[in-house]
Amino acid sequence: MDLGLVLAVVLIALVGLPHGALDPVIAQRQGVVRSPVQMGMFLIAYLCLAGLVILAWRQFPVVSLIGFLLISTLHFGRDWQRKIGLGGAAYGGIVLALPLMTDPGAVHSIFGFLLMGANPALPVLALGAIGVASLIFLAYDRRRLTLGPCLELSVLLIAAVWLDPLGYFVAFFCVLHSPRHLWAEWQNTQPAARRKGIWAMAVVTLATLVLAGIAGVFLQGQSISLSAWVYQLIFIGLAALTVPHMALLAWVERQHASR
């Protein structure tokens, strides 16, 4: 296993995961949970949903990967939901599709790892379609783009050309996406509750890493190499966490909309 994979795992664990680890804090602040018992039920439901994603991936890897691409398009698009239309989905689609445009062979190989032997042609086609649709919509919505977003897209394009797909993803996830979410939550948290939030984030991140190790053992039997296993651990693990994370954010937005 090369050093890049090791570095990717470390950075995602230390910088990327903590933004999702704030979900229990968000749930408490938004009134999803109001007691220790409800918090326990929330965490159990969260983990069960994550576990279902892993089970579904083992049974239906092609469908699961395409679903993950679509969910990630919406999730990453939230970074630009106030800058362009459709909740920023075009931005999320471009973020995902740039590596396919700059290094299609590497993306094809990574998808092969994630599909555990299944043909990656359909997910690659789906990602290409997401990228084309996103570029068309962004061109249509270009008048809403200011200098800052244009510079960000330029930096992402340079990163996609300069880095391999995994390095590009880690750079985006750990330098842009996760810090944005953490900063937004820090601003939304009352000063008196911030220390509690930091402790909760640390505990949940540590628990997530332990569970990731267990899931990794569960997935290892189907991997063709150590590198393939690490790719599965990273991306299938992120898929398992993204689904309940998005479910919580959707619930919060729905509550705000109904007020």
C-alpha cells in the first residue's frame, strides 16, 4: 500500500470525519433529541442506517455506487446552495466529475475496487452524465457566479489535473467541504455549548473509527488487494455515514421550512 493511501486515511479520519461527528450535537440543538434516552435511540438508528448501507453495497454494488454518486452530488452541492440554483447540485456534480474528466483511467480503476469485481462501466457513465448535466446547468446559471466561486472552480480544476483522483478528493473534502461545515456549526453553536460540542465530536469520531475498523474486517474478504480494501473502507464507509448525515440535514431543513 502506497504512502498516498495512508495519508488519505489519516487526513479523512482527522479532518474529514469530525464534521459528520457533530450530527448528535445538531440533533440535540434542533430538538430531534431531548433526553439521554432519545440520544441513545438516535445513535442506534444512525448506526443501523449506516449498517444497512454497507449491507446494500455488498448485495447491490453497482446500484449502491450510483446512488452514492447522486447523494454526494446533492450533499457537496449544499456548499453552494445559496450561490446557484437547484440547491447547488451543479457544483456538487462538477466536484465529483472533474477527476473523470482529467484522469478517467484512474476513476475506472477505483470504481472497479468499489464494485468488488462488478463492471464499472455503468457507474462511470452515470458520473459522466452527472458532470455534463452539471456543466450545462452551471453555464445556464453563470450570471449568479461571482469572482470567489469562479476562483474556487479554477482551483478545483487545477487540483484535479495536478493530483490523482484520491488526492483530489481528500484535498476537496478536508480543505473545503469539512472546514466549511465545521465553521458553520461553530457559528450556530452557543459559546457555552462549544466545549461540549468539541468533546462530542472527538468521542463520535473515535467511535466511528472503531466501527470503520469492524466494517473493514467485514469488507476485507471480498477485496483483491490491500489497496482495494482501503479504497472500499474509505468510500463505502463515507457512503454509510453520508446517508444518515443527509437524512438528518433534510429533516432539519424540513422543520425550518414548516415554521
